Amino acid sequence: MGAALDALVDEALRTGALAALPDKHLIGGKQFPSARGGRMETFDPGRGESFATFAAGTAEDVDAAVRAARAALKGPWRRMPPAERGRILARAAALLRAQADRFAVVEALDAGKRISEAQGDVAGAARAFEYYAGACDKLQGDSLPLARDYLGYTVWEPAGVAALIVPWNYPISTTARCLAPALAAGCSAVVKPAEQTPLTALMLAELLLEAGLPEGACNVVTGTGRDAGAPLVAHPGVDHVTFTGSVATGIGVMQAAAPNVTRVLLELGGKSPVVVLADCDMDKAVEGVLGAIYENAGQICSAGSRLVIDRGIHQAFVERLVGRVRAMTVGHGLRDADVGPVNSKRQLERVAGFVDGAKERGRRVAVGGARAVDPETGKGWFFQPTILDDVPADDPVVQEEIFGPVLTVQVFGSIEEAAALANGTPYGLVAGIYSRDLSKEHALARDIDAGQVYINEYFAGGIEVPFGGTKRSGFGREKGLEGLRSYCRVKSVVARI
Ligand code: NAD
């Protein structure tokens, strides 16, 4: 770690907080307290203690933010040439890299992430701005082959005011992955970060102003889903909603957007399988499976939370996993232990509830299975990295998203059974495959119903790769050029000449 990062980590660990954190909404380029004066606390999950307060937004704040976004859309932002939009986004990427240490420490403190993961998230967010910066002036339409006396063409227009609702597990990277393409497409935005992790979205919006973004093109309203998120989705001045979060809330968001016929993009939950065939490179597969479930303490929509493994190597593979898991350290994210905390007390209860239920049903706990604390302070919201072995396909821990460091193991006897098990949940976000047999890998990639398939490296790829769900994992695509089109609408123009 560099000296600047060390100093920030030290300040956060010593004082339990950080100086000069943002604590107000950012609307029309200015900071505002909540119209009704409400404030909320945000917590350090590694200690389980509050460390800052911020504005608790309501419908009045949302309305001001949507008006500011609409004014920017009609004004300077709409008139700006795409190449200039691109320069602003490129400057934002550079500024984010220059301020990466502070962003990473704030993110680690607020979300409970390991500092090295938070650094990766900030670098990924900068990369998203860089990627979409280069795309602003490449949004070209088509010329349409009509009869001789007609001229037809399409234009990619911005969708309008985009409401971006973000969950707590990847605050800055999820914000960047929807905000960067929205701005690149020429939309203006109102971001509603999760109430558990409001800080880096506010910092990012300030940074965008510094990069030259016109006031009002990006607004942030903080607060709860009920008081700030719901009025945003239902606001008639919103043209597009990107919602990233749970299935239950996503269904409500879709319903709330319906009366205004507002378009929605839903990035919801997952229960993603990692299918390991007997011919795999065992070392790579073991590391891949561990990273797929224990990164961010399993709080990843696309976590590989189900190991689907060939009967022939099941026992040996699980033994190796268990050996590696026993050696993992659990502790505060700022000390960069192998596994950090879960984000909230409520989430810890949920994870523990799933595992307790599995134990009551007689499921075998191969390793872990209990709550934990930070060894330095005896505090925090931690759960041991856990493996539940040989679980039947209809068990709730296989069917439902736990969103914690809990891996379930399912055993197959044939490749057809592997595909059936992989497909046997209501979700379809991601699937991983480990094998050395090219044709089996691609047959499985064809047969598994998921938005993305990773072969021999889980989480392979970056911002260039379109991402989204099938089934109850949602619809619409983010990332890649697909992600840019998600913030556009196509206008067709036909002239008789
Ligand atoms: P959540 O649905 O409770 O909250 C997500 C966001 O929605 C928060 O900002 C919240 O304040 C807001 N919200 C809550 N109620 C709302 C309402 N009625 N109207 C509008 N906004 C509302 O989800 P969570 O528990 O914060 O996040 C975890 C879930 O998110 C998991 O299911 C996870 O899989 C999913 N997720 C999906 C992806 C993906 O890309 N598919 C990425 C990250 C997380």
C-alpha cells in the first residue's frame, strides 16, 4: 500500500471514521440537506458501529433532483457535442484514478469491503468512465435501404432522465456501470444509492462536476428505498429506471413504473452455479470456486454460490476446498483479511437463518457454519466462510439467494444432469464451467440458461462484456456497447424525396 492509502486506513481504524465525508444530497450541482430535515446513520460493518450521518431524502428532494435533471437535459447537456461529453467522462476517469485511495477507503469503511477489493472496484469504476468516454461519439445510426424515392435513417437519442437505483454490495462500481453509459448516451441522471452505503455515489457526483459535467446532469438523492427510491421510480419526470437489487423490490419497481409507462432495466439476484467436470485443472478450479463465493463475503449478485461437481472428484475436491477455507482469515476489511464482514446486522441474521435452517434439516456443514467477530476488536457483523455439502436440489439453501459466504455443493453423474442442476433454480444470471474439454464446455454454455457464462475463470472479462440476467435475475443489459444502447432510444426518420 502507498503512504497516502496507509494514512487513510490508519485514520479510519484509529478514529472509527474519516474526516470531511459528504453528507447532503447533490441536486443541480449544489449540496442540499433534506427538505424535511431528516438524517440517517451509516455503519462500519467491520465494527458494527455508526460512523457518519447523511441526508434522509423524501419525495420533495426527489422532485427537486428530477427537475434539475430535466433542466440539464433540455439545456447545456443536450447541446454539448458528443466528443465533448467524452472528454468530460475521460477527465472523470483520470480524477477517479488520482483520488482512488480516498474512494477505496471510504468504500471499504461504508460497505465493509476488503481494502484490496475496494481498490479493484474503484479502478473498475474509472475504467467504466474511460470505456464509455470513447463511445460517446460512436453512437451511429443506420441508413435504411428503402425504395429509390425514399431516404431513411435511424438516430440513437438519449432515453432522457434516468433514475439509477443502486444496492449496497458494490456501491461505486454499480453506480459507475449505469451512470457512465447513461451520461455517454446523453441522458441526465438521478442516482439513489442504498441507504447502507451512500457515500461514494455522492463523492463521484462531486468529482463529475470537477471534471466539467454541467450542473444537474448528475444528481444524487440519499435515503431509504421507501422514502426516496419509491417516489423516484414513480416520478412522471423520469424516462428510464435502472434498478439493481433484490427480486422482490424489482417487481415492485416494475409495477411502480408502469402507470407512467416508464421503461425499466432490472438487474436482480442470482444463484449461480459453478460446474466442475472431472477433467478440469483441479488447482485452477479450486481457486476459481473459492474466489467465486468468498469475494466480498459472498455478497455478489453473480457469486458462484452453488458448486455443481462431478461425482468422480466430489470428495477430493471438497476436501481441498475445506483445507483452503480453514486457512482463511476473517476480519475488518481495512486490515484486508481474506473474508470481510457482511454489510448489515439484518443481512447477518439472514445468512445465519439460512445456515441454521440447513442444519436443522440435517444438511452436512463441511466447514464454517457460524457467526464470527473481528479478532482485533471482538466486534462486527461476520459469518464464517461456509460449505454445505451434497445438498438436495430442492433445499432452500440451493434455491434461494443467501447473499453471504455460503457455498452449497450439488453432485452430478452425467453432463445432462450437470446442466439440469445448473438450470434448476429460478435465477439465470451467471454460470461458471471448469473443464479441459472444449466441446463439453461449449455444450454446457449452450444448454445453461444464464445471461453470461465464464469458462475456466469465474468473473472473467470486464466492462467490455455485456451483463444481465434471464429468468428472475432480470432483463436488459449493462456493460459493453449493449449497456450504452440501454440508455438510448431509436428514432427512425423516413423522407419522400
Ligand atoms: P434491495 O432491493 O433491498 O435494495 C436495492 C436498492 O433499492 C436500494 O437502493 C434501496 O434503497 C432501493 N429500494 C428499496 N425499496 C425500493 C422501492 N420500493 N422503490 C425503489 N427503490 C427501492 O436490495 P439490496 O438488499 O440492497 O441488494 C441486494 C440484492 O441486489 C441481491 O438480491 C443482489 O443479488 C442484487 N444485486 C443484483 C445485481 C445485478 O447486477 N444483477 C448487482 C448487485 C446486487
